[in-house]
Amino acid sequence: MGKVSMMGTITCQEGKGDEMEAVLVAMVEAAREEPGTEIYSYHRSEDDTFWFFALMTDQGAMESHGRTEAMQAAMATFMPLMADRPQMTVTRPVAAIGFEI
């Protein structure tokens, strides 16, 4: 099937933006050495909405990412800071600059 990407947004509770940012930084560090992870990034807007983009080598890498012990621990810390459920979409890249498809 090829590479798989995930994009989405996370809205944190009012006043929890800095805490959320610290958790997301830890999540990126935890994902750094995961096999199949090519890009794993969070981006913060001025209203404390966080945007997410990940690129994995294949669907298997995407699935195993969420099951790691480090990700499960990070999610337990991350979930109470959210104002609502994250909005995530899994996609297949079709054209890009900066990475091979």
C-alpha cells in the first residue's frame, strides 16, 4: 500500500496549552526511535489548538505506533488536557516536497 500519513487537530482546555505542549514534546521524543516513523510533528496555533502531522512507512507502522508503552503512557497524560476529542484523519500521500512517497 505504501506510506501512510495522519493529520489532525487537538483542542486543549483553556489555560492548559503549556501543559499540553510539554506532553506533546514528550510524545515526539517517544516516537523518535519507532521503526517506520518518518515524520511526527505537532504545531501550536495562537488559540492553543494543536495541529498534528505524521508520516509512516506503512499502515503497520501507524498501527504499532499507538500500541507502544511510551505512547500509551503519554496518552494517559494527554487525554485529561483535551477540551474535546481529537480530530484525526489517516490519509495516503500523493505528492510532496521534502519526503519520498
